[in-house]
Amino acid sequence: MPLTTSGSGVGAADLPSLQTLFADDPDRVSRLTLAVAGLTFDWSKTHLTAPDLAAPGSQAGRDAYRDALDRLFAGEIVNPTEGRAAEHLAERGSGSDDSVALAAVRRQRMRGLVDAIEAGAFGDVTGVLHIGIGGSALGPQLLVDALGRRERRYKVEVLSNIDGQAFDAAATELDPATTLVAIASKTFTTAETLRNAEAALAWLQENGVDDPYGRLVALTAAPDRAVEFGIDETRVLPFAESVGGRYSLWSAIGFPAALALGMSAFDELLEGAAAMDEHVRTSPPQDNAAFVAATADRLYAERLGAPTRAVFAYEERLRLLVPYLQQLIMESNGKSVRVDGSALDRPSSAIIWGGTGTDAQHAVFQLLHQGTHLVPVEFVAVAEGDDDQDPLHHRELLLNAFAQGAALMAGKDSDDPHRRYPGNRPSATILLDRLEPRTLGALIAFYEHRTFAEAVLLGINPFDQFGVELGKTIARAIDDPAQREKFDPSTRALIEQAGL
């Protein structure tokens, strides 16, 4: 059957039947299921087949991936446009010996600061206002929200948006007299972050804090700039310039999580990520969770014409997973040129969207079941619940997750076209044994490696993000009246209408 979809939509006739794939291969579930570091991955309800992973035409991709993976783990240059390695792996023990050793020293520095805060060196501390944007905010926010619901030693508010409403909302939840302000910026030049940092200083001063600069902590790869800003060197937690922002939660950027959850929990997070690293490093591509997932991603984007991928976390503690993945995946692999500068002749990263189950079932699943779009779906669930309610709550949550995957695949026929479900809609499932630091670390590391594997298959660089810079440059130019005439009539009219 043809592996292409028609321009008018997708139907069962356009794709190989998932039910036929199961019927033809009694071992399909075991062939397309992997268990790694407390996570179970099931791709059996996708259109991926074992021949897809072993096809002679994909040998070049497997070889390229193995070579790129060796360079990544060795701490060699894998970001050629900026001439850098990508050394987030060093934060959890893989990379060049020097980088791994330096990361360990810097983690001890963070541990020392956490110990000092706990010992009362900063007086009474009840909370942290963490200021950052992008990966400097999304990572810590995900960690604290996912792991800190049952027990959190300090209140953490994460502020990223330049919108003053965001600052007001965060400040309302904290006591300025007992709050530390963590400023997270790799370059310490990020406009939104520095604007919010100045607002935080004013907030502390206006509320009677005698030494507002003494309440600041910097998390940065540019410690000299943090000191110039006024932060004492002893409260600057550095990390390597070769650690990208969206890959940085393992570094000093994770400080608010380490403080709120405890350094032992942060260590366990790193251990879980290291376990996934070891799996990826040592497994052949066909048994490598990241490579298998990336192969499925390419199958749907290239051969089956699906421009989006939906992720649904059937776990309230993972409600922030989708926005985290949106930045990780789309900022990394949203490219239109290859590493050599030539035009990319195939679809780049899928557009990532999604939500939280079961809420999403009553919002967007209508389109998934009966719409004309082919949307590969990914379910993320946790086998063991951790709440104070009747266990039936968690049981029903999991049953809903598994039922949605089964329904998307099987569909339902009807003489009434309005009640017909075409079926043959793909889904994959990631099931965590339980949600704890180790499994969350392994899950996030899996998504990092999957993103890297897809980038290798595309021949692009996942570690630069020049597309982020253009809008920032124009925002600075647009604020200069002398340059406004260079802009289009619509933009000029909007500036005038807003009174700017």
C-alpha cells in the first residue's frame, strides 16, 4: 500500500492498516517495545515496521548517527555554526574528562550554596523568584512542578514573560523579606531577563530589604557580567558556554529545583539521565529508544506528510512537559538548511502541540478521531499514582489513556457518517513506572537524544538557534523613531495605534 497521504486528508485507504500490521506479525508488540531506566516505550500502534529500522537505504543514516553520537559523547564539536561542542552530557558524567571534572566541581559549588542557604547564611529564606526565559525558565519550572508537589522545601515562582502582569502574579506569591532572586541567563545579556531582574531589585527595595543585591544569585555562563551587574562572586553559579539553554536544566540553571527538592533529588535526576545516556551510547540503532523514535518521526513527517505531532501527558504533574518539548524540539530542529548550508529538501521538525489528559479529550480529540489531518499522537503516562485520592482516580486516568490509543487505531464503523471513526490513526505510548527524579531525568534525556537523532537524520545542526535573534534585533530597531520609516506600513500603524 502507498505510504503517502492525499492532499484532501487522510483515510484508512491511504495508509497501511495498523490492524493488518498486528495480524501479520504476532510479535509486533515485543518487537516495537523497549524498557529503559524505568520507562517503557511502545511504538507498536505506529506505522513503523521492523524493516523500516533495518532497510538497506537507512544504513547511511545509522552510520551517520553512530558517528555523530560518538562525537557528542566525546565532547567534540557538534555545533559547527558556532564552533562548539554540546556539553550538557558532561553535567551528568559523559564527555571529555576535563569537562566532566569541571561540571562536577561546579555542581559542588551549587551544593555549597544550597547548604549555606539551608544553614541560615542568608537569614530566613522561604522562597525563590527564578527569573529567566526559554530553557532558563522552562526546565526548572518543569522539574519543580513535577517533583515538588508532595514535598517542596521552598516556594519557587518562575518568571519569564516581560509582561508586567507576569511579574505582579509571581511577586504576589512571595514575601520579599524572605525571598532569594535567582537570575538565570547564559550570556547575562537577555533583555527580558535583565528587565525583570531590575524590577525584582526595585520590588525588594520598595519592600524594605536593606541589601537587595545581597538577595541575588546568578546562574550564567558569563560570570563576569553577573559580577558587573552587582552580584557577589560567591553567589554566582557558572556553567559551561557549551551547554545550550534548552539543554541546561542539568547545570546551575537547575539551582531552584536543587534548592526546593534537595540536592539528593537533583543528583537522582542526573543519575536517571545518565542511565538513558548509557542506553543510547551502547545500544545498536534498532534497539536505541531515541533512534527508533526519531525514525518514526521521520516516517510521519517525510513519507506520510504529517506536519504536526501531538503529545498528551496523562499525569497532572507533567502538565508542563509539552511547552518544555516545544522549545527543545522546535528550536533545535526547526531549520531550513543543512549543516553545510545547502537547502533542506524535506520537512524539518514536526510542529509540537498537545495538552493534559483527560482535559484534552474534551477539547481536541474530536479532530484526532474524526478530522482530516494525520496527527501522530504520543501518550505519556505513569503506572503508579501518587495522590491522596481513591486509587480509582488513577486507574480511570490510565484506562482513558490506553483507551484513546486503542480507539485511534481501531476506529468504529457506522451507517451514519457522522458517527463513523475511520481509525488507523497512529499513537505511541511512554509509560513511566513511577514519577520520581530518576525517571523524569531519563524521560527528559530521552527527548534530548531523540531530538539529536532526528537532526542527524535530517543533516541539520540542532544546537544553534539563529531564528530567535531576528525578532529581538527588530524589536530594538523598532524602538528607535529614526528607524521606523524602514518598516512596513502595517507595523508603523500598529506602533501609532498603541501610542508607542
